[in-house]
Amino acid sequence: MKMKQTGTYSGLALLALATLISAGCASKAARQAKFEASAKTYMDQEQYPEAIIQFRNALALAPASADLEFQLGQAYSKNQQLQEAFVSFRKAAQLRPDYPDAELAEAQFYLVAKQFPQVVTIGQAVLAKHPGNVEAQILLANTDAAQGRIDAARQRLEKLVQAQPSSVSAHLSLGVMNAAQHKMDVARQEFERAIALDPHSAPARQDLASLLATQNDWAGAEATLRKGVHDNPDSAQAKSSLADFLYTRHRFDEAEALYKELITMQHDSPQANFKLASFYVAQGKPDQAVAIDRRLARQAPSFLAAQEQWAQISQAQKKYAEADQVLGDLLKAHPNDITAMEQRASLYLEQHQPDKALSLLSAAQRLNPNVARVAFEQGQAYLQQGNSDRAQDSFQQAVTLDGRYFDAEMAMAQLLLNRQQSDSALQYAQKMEQLQPNRPEGYFFAASALANLRRYPEATAAIQHFIALSPNSSLGPSHLGYIFSMQKQWPAAQHAFEQALTLNPADTEALAGLSALYNNTNQGSRVVAMVQAQMARAQAAKAPAAVMAAMEDELARAYEQQKNSNAAQQALERAVALDPHNFNTYVLLGILFAQQKSFDKAQQQFTQATAAAPNSAGLWTMLGMLDEQLNKTGQAEQAYQRAVAIDPNNGVADNNLASLLSAQPQQLDQALTLAQRAKRALPTVPNVNDTLGWIYVNQGVYQLAIPLLQQAVAAQPDKSEFHVHLATALYRSGRKPEARAQLAEAIRIDKNLASESEIAQMLRN
């Protein structure tokens, strides 16, 4: 009898299905193991882009593998794809709650970002489960050190060495900490103990060599590094350390040969090629560096450092379009690369495009609000926009995020000095001195603040410290001359100015100081000859045209002191030809023509000049200024429009045209654009601050207007119009007592203002 077929599998069919499933699983596991083994081989050969691909292939088959995710993070880190590395380490830690290696790798990123609470939380959590974990203890010690608690860091490491005397990394970390406290003998002992524990440790040899180099024991440092190469012939790190040392000793041919050997040793890896490219950059051979970076961009597109360096070189060479293209392509492939975003923003700032820079920086800040560099660049962008308040907030944020950010401290010091806040500026300058006592800038800003505060002995000591650190800079003796002049110590001031001009014949600040000193000491008759002699020296030294123009301005002032108006006018016209962007030249010409009461004659001359040279923005600007003096507003506007069309970065024409347009309500938007452009070109000129501030007043944006108008008043307190504009902004924003004080000062300067209806109404209210 035939058996009836049922809906179930027979025993034979079930066995066949089980065999197929088993084969599939085995095949999947085998493929995963194959990808992982291949990735590790690439890691050993330092071919990190290939390793990344294979680890990702393995993870596609085992997406819940914490080990694979951690190894992928290591590959990303070696390939300098740091954001991707952070994501992988964090995911590995999430996949396996007790995975100290992944947790500590994640914490290292928080340490670099100065997010200390997160570092401490992770480090302590690891130690709670693994009390003997050496790397967690080192991490916490480094966190203490990063916050300035060097003693606490050293004590933690001393306890660690006692508990783990065979740990090489513990001895090395303790040695580094002692070196930071200038305990060189103790540091050396720790490095030597590390070498004794592991004679093949390249980091130990490198740390010992670095210490010997700081003690000028160059022979000992080189012997240590060569011993490391001899004992570890297959160590790229050992050979790289020796190459770097030879470079610092200016033995460039030997260093280059080693960098090329590293390329062969590391199987033509992007890292080895990039190191050679960086060597060429430092050697002043950008074309050779770019050739390598271009090749890496094609062959290893995930190695972003090469593309970033290529863009940096292009930017340094003023090849802005090329730099922008490189960074644009990079961001198209990696839209969340904060480094590239910040770099592109810096490129835009160099081209005076703060709006585009801020757009990028805001996007970068949304991705990670704790990057100090991004906040710093935002401050620079706001400065270009003329928004000092927001610039100060951004610089302060950068300082808060990174308490050791020297450039941010310097930006704060400079900004506060410009805003006449010398007490606060001094605090930042002193922090600069603490952070980097061997850099001169902190002492210079401290001297400026102290001089403004009339603390002359301290100012003198600070600028002399600057001079000791920068003996070849004319800035120090020039500034010292001004400090002596403020105290009317004329012989000392004269000696300082002359010393500055000896160091730098083109130091226009020292020249102006010496001219003023002659006039203040009844030696005015000497000024013309002195300036002419200095101009000859500057010309022989091939001073730039802008510097020679400033010297022509100084010569014109000297001629005016001698009542020689014709010679003064000729000097100023030469200055305009040399530098049509120099605001001071136009002001001096305007004053000269006003004194001569010869606006018609001057206007005719400049009309003829523009006909002869129609593409000179400087001539059109001067013609516009003369038209204004003759109340020919329409003609002045046309002249400025011509100047701006020829040279959009002519800050004088931008400012003056903006001032004219600000009186026309329908033209306020165009006036604002022009005034902002003038502010970028001439950030410290009082008239420019007043123009931009007054436009903001007319637009009702008083929080932006008031700081700009305050800067104008502080820089030129005897100009009644500036006081009236500031008073109006204060009055309309509800700060009436302050407005009344500004109006009182304006009326003191110009009594006729009291009868003007708008001012009288503000006073009544």
C-alpha cells in the first residue's frame, strides 16, 4: 500500500536542511575570520586604509562584535580619521559594558577635547572594576596634569610605580611628569628604568633622547636614538624618531634619507609618505610636498591629513581657489570633518568673507560644541564683521574650553586693549606669560596695558623682557620709546626710537615717535631731514609700498609744521599713488585742503587726474572727498561708486559711500554692506566704527551699535559728532543717564549743538 504524503519533512530532508544551515554558518564564520586576518596583516604592514576596509567587511558579518569595532577604531586612529575612531571606540564600549581598552580609548578623546569630567568618570569606572589597570591610572594622572595639577599627577604615578614596578608605561609617564617639573635627574632615572625593563621600547629611547636634548647633550641624545634603531631594526617608530632628531639638528640630507627608508619599511603607507611631505613643507619645498599629497589624495582618499595639508599649502601660496576646491571635495566625502570645516573657515577669513566662515563654524559647533579652535575662529569672524561684543564672547569661550590656548588669550588681550579695558587686558597678558614664558607676545601686551594704566616701571620691565626674548625686533625699543615719552624722559625715549630704526629702517611707529619727540623738545626744524634720511634707508632696505606711503605721510606732517603746504601736498599725493588704501593719507589731504581753503582748485586737479588715470581707485576716492567738502553730494556719491567698483576693498571709499547712503532710508541695506566691508579693511579707524555704528542705530540694532560708537569716542574723544551718535544709541536703548553724559560732552566741545532740536528734545526727555 502506498504511503500517504504528509505536510512534514522526512528525516532525510531535515538532515539535509540542517547540513545546509551548518555549512552556511561555517561559511559566514570563515569569511569573517578571513577578513579579520587580512585586516590584521594590513595593520602589521601599516597599510591602514586597507585594514579599515577589511575590518568593516568583517563587521558586516558580525555587527555586534565589540572586538572588531575596537580594532576598527584603532585602524581609524592610525589613519588619522579621529572622528570615526571615536565613534568606533564608543560603540565597542557600548557593545560590551566591561571593555576597559575601548572605554579608555574613548576617554583619550575626551581628554584631548578638555572634557575632564567625562575622562574622570570613565577612568574611575574602569578602576572600580579593574583596580590594577595601569592605563586608567595614567589617564587620570594626565587629566590632573592637563588641569595644572602637576603635583597630584606625579603623586598618583609614584603610587602606580610602587604598585606596578614592572610597568614600562608607568615609568615613562612618571618620567615625563618629573621632566615637566624640571626634575631632570629623577626623570632620567625613570626613563632608564623603563629601558632596563624593555630594551626594545622605542618610546622609552625617544623620551630619554628628548630629555638629553633639552640639556643640550646632543651627542647623548643621538647615541640613544641610534641604539634604539640598532636594537629594533624593524621598528618604524625608532627610525622615525632618529629622522626627526636629525632634522632638528639641521642634518637635512640624513633626515630625508631616513624618511625615504621609512616609506619602503612601511610598505609605501600613507603615513610614511605624509611624513616625508611634512618634511618638505618644513624645508620650504611646498611643490614637492604637494606632489606627495596629491598622490595620497588619489590613492588613499580616506587619509584626510594629506588633503588638509595640500589645502594649507595652497592657502599659504594664495592659491585660494585650489585650496577651496580641495577642502570642498574633502567635505563632500566627509561632511562632518570638523578639522576641514575649521580650515575652510580660516580660508574664508583670509579672503575677508566672515559670513561664509561663520556659516561653516556654526555647523562645526553643532557637531561638537567643545572645540576651542572653532570658537576662536568664530571670534576672528565676528571681528571682521565689526562685532566686538560677539568676538569677545567667542574668544572667552575658547579660553574656557581650553585654559592653555595661548592664541585665544592673546586675542582677548588685544581686543580688550583696543576697547580701552587695560585692567582686563593685563590679566590675559599675564596668563600668556604663565602659559609660555619664553614667548615674547605676553610681555608686549602686558607692557601696553601697564603703560595705559600709568604703571610705568612695570611697563618698562615688561617691554625689556620682550626685548630680551626678541632682540632683533624693532617693536620692543619702539614701544619702550613711547613709554619713556609718556614720562617725558626725552633722552631715553630718543635713544630707544633710534635703536628701533637701526633694527628696522621701515618702522613707521618709531619714526612717528621720534618726529613727535623732536617737536616736543623744540627740535622741529630737524624733522624733515630726519624723515627724508630714514626714507632713504627704508627704500634701500626695499620697504613695501605701503610702508613708504606711511613715511610720506610723516614727511607731509613735518612739512606742515614748517608751513610748507606745497611740499606737504606733494608728499601726500605720492602716498596716495603708493597706497590708495591708506586712510590717514586722505585725512591729511582733507585737512591740508581745508587749511588752504582751496577745495575748488583741488577738486579740479583731481578731476583731471581721474581723466588721465580712470582706473585709480585712490584718485576717485580723493575726488569724492573733495566733492563732499564742496557739498556736491551727488558727485561725491558717483566718485565713491567708481572707486568701489574698481577696488571693492578700498575701505576709505566704502566707508565714505556708506556714510552718504546712510542718510537715505531706502539705501540702508547697501550702506550696511559697504560699512561692514570698510570695517574689515580698516578695523581700528574711528570714522569707520562711527559709520557702521550709526547705520546700526538707524536700523534699530542698538546692541551692535553701542560698542562700535564707544570705540569711536574712545579713540577720538574730541569729535562732537561721535558723542552725539553714541548718545542717540544710548537714549533709544533706554540708557538715558549715559546718553545725557555723552550729550553734555558733545555740547562742551561744540556749544552750537545745544540749539539743535533733536538734541534739545533728548535732553528734555
